[in-house]
Amino acid sequence: MAKRRRNTSGRGPAAPAVGRAPSGGESKPETFDFLGFTHCCAKRWSDGGFTVIRTSMAKLLGAAVKKIGQTLKAMRATTLDEQGKWLGAVERGWLGYHAVPRNFATINSFRDRVIEAWRRALRRRSQKAARGISWPAMRALAARFIPRATILHPYPSQRLGVTT
């Protein structure tokens, strides 16, 4: 019987799982950035087959959080309700695009970083506020205005009815 060759290219259906370098000292499978996501080869949880996962690009996530912080600085004099409603709308917009399967850690990280930016902005409102809003109070504000991170989009096979 012929000996089967192992895929050592790091790409395609026989590529090793994310985070595990193939044997022979090669690097991890290649990734590429497209439409705001970093695409990478991975193994399916269900049957161990090949799939491509999408995670939000770290560079764009950081830039978005920075821009939110700058906008909060400009909105410093507005009420907490107005700031909270605006941040909730921003979070819903981010989730509307980035809440794809297997991207939960990234969208949850985005929510946490937005809450941290909001807390930082609230601390700069006055000398009294500089002592800081407590984390339990901040969590209550976040629960009131900022939606929880959830996956909104189905897997492509469910959405498109694709069978492979």
C-alpha cells in the first residue's frame, strides 16, 4: 500500500489546527486580513474537519476603541444617559458586523475595552470623580446601557444551506 503524504504546506483542509505548529519546525498556518476580519485555518469542533475561522482584526479593534475614547472625551459634559445610549448604539453596530461564530472572545474583549474607556472618561469629569467610579457601579451602568456580547450570525452552512 502506498504511503500517504502529510500536508506540510500549512494551508488547506489538512492544515494543522490554529496555535499548533506542524511537525518539522514549520510555522503556523498562514492568516490573511480581509473585510475587517483575520481569516485562519482551523479544525471543526464537530468532526475535526477543515474550516476557516474569522476573528476581528486586532488593529481595527484597537483603533475603534481609541476613537470611542476620543469621542467620549468630547462628550464629557453630556449626561450619563446620553453617553450610555450612544455607547449602546456603538456596541450594537459593532456586534451587527463582528458577531460571527467563533469570534466571541474578540467581541467580548471589545465590550470590556469600551467599558474601561467609558470609566476612564467618567473619571476625568471633575476632581471629585477623579477618585473613580467603583467597578460594581460601572458594571451596573454597563449592564443598563451596553448589550452583552453574543453571537448574532449563524454558521454559513446554516445561513446559506450549503452542504459539503
